[in-house]
Amino acid sequence: MLALYHAEPAANSLKVLIALHEKGLAFESRYVDLHKFEQHEPWFVKINPDGQVPVLDHDGALIVQTTVINEYLEDVFPDQNPLRPADPVKRAHTRVWNKFCDEHVMNHVSMHGWHRMVSIIARSVESDEFEQLMSRIPLKEQREKWRTARSGFAQDQLDEATRKIEVACNRVEAALADGPWLIGDFYSLADINFFSYCGIAVGRMFPEMVTAQSHPRLTDWVERMRARPGVAMALAGPDHTDPKLRTFTGEAR
């Protein structure tokens, strides 16, 4: 049996939810409420010592890290609506895109998400309670990120993140000249990866950055992604985010 511990259908959780739905795999949804800091509760830290979602439970085997989870699904269910090309060159290109998304896209989009949404949550908590919450976060880097969100990200950091996001969008626009998907005519994990981190977020955070005039291929690609039944099913999942915080639906981890 497959079970997925996840939050709202955005970013990290969305990335795995899309893969599961695209492959047509039955799974049990186990919602973790990040707004109640359930990811740092002892019961969840036993599941993932890093205190982060999502986590895939496959018959008791726990798999973490989104790209690893999606690769695992391909390893275990290779013939069920494959999302990884059979051709070794195209498979390598898929991995390059995934590496690019994980290392050069996700953190920059995440910074803006934290700046616009998580900072509001962090500042709404009283100092004593905030420090108690921080003491429960396993990763030092995440504690520092929460404290930065509470005090505010520096403008030069945000400007550089914006520049990196624009570079990523330009790279995708160029790649789509070779076909409807990032790997030409093959819909892959690379498309899922970029869409989950950047495809929706950019439109919400920087509507002026990607337009039909400046990035026609990317604009059409986003619509193709949204039209896919697996993507639509993933996006239709429960979202308990306070509507006032939905300038960008990110994941407070």
C-alpha cells in the first residue's frame, strides 16, 4: 500500500501528488497541517527526522525528498504511465532538468513564498511561543529560515532570487522550442518538477514576468499542464491555507 504524508497541493507536496495521479497509483492521503506545525510534532519527526513533508510510505518503507520519491515511483512502477523516458539520453536530460529545478529554482521561489506568506505566520506568533516552536524544528537551517522570515528577508536577497527565477523561465521558454514538453515530445518528471515549483508561483507572484508576449511557449505549457487530468486532480486536493495568505501558496516547513 502507498500512503503519502503531505500538505496543501503546492510546491513539494504538489510535486509528488502530481506524479502519483499521473501514474494512476492508488494511495492513502495523510494530510499534515503545516499551519498547526504538525510537521514538527514528535509523531511526525519519527516518520521523517528532518520534520518535512512529503513522505511516501510504501508498505512501511519510508521515502523522503521529492525527486527521490518520484524516481522511486518510477523504479517500482516502471510500466504504469511512465514519466521517465526509456531512451538513455532523454533520461539523462530529465535528470539534468530535475537537478536544475532542485538546485537553481526551488530555493529562489521558496524565498519569495516565505517572504510573502510565512513571514506573516511567523510574526503573528508571540515571542515566547515562537521560541518554543523553533526548539521543535530538527534542522538548524529551517530554524534560521523561520527567524529570517520573522525579521524579514533583505531586499538584495529577494532581488537576486527574482533574477534567478527569470533566468529559469527564460531557459524553459527556450527549451520548449523543441517540443511541447521539457524533454521534447515526452511528458516527464521534469515537467512536473518545474510546474510544481515555478509554473504556478510565477503567475501569482510575478504576473508581469511571464506573459503571452514575453514567454508564449511557457504560457502555453502552463495551460497544457493544468489541462492534464493528473495535474487537475492533484490541484483539487484540500487546501486549508488562510485565504489572506494566498498571494503565494507555498509550504511552511
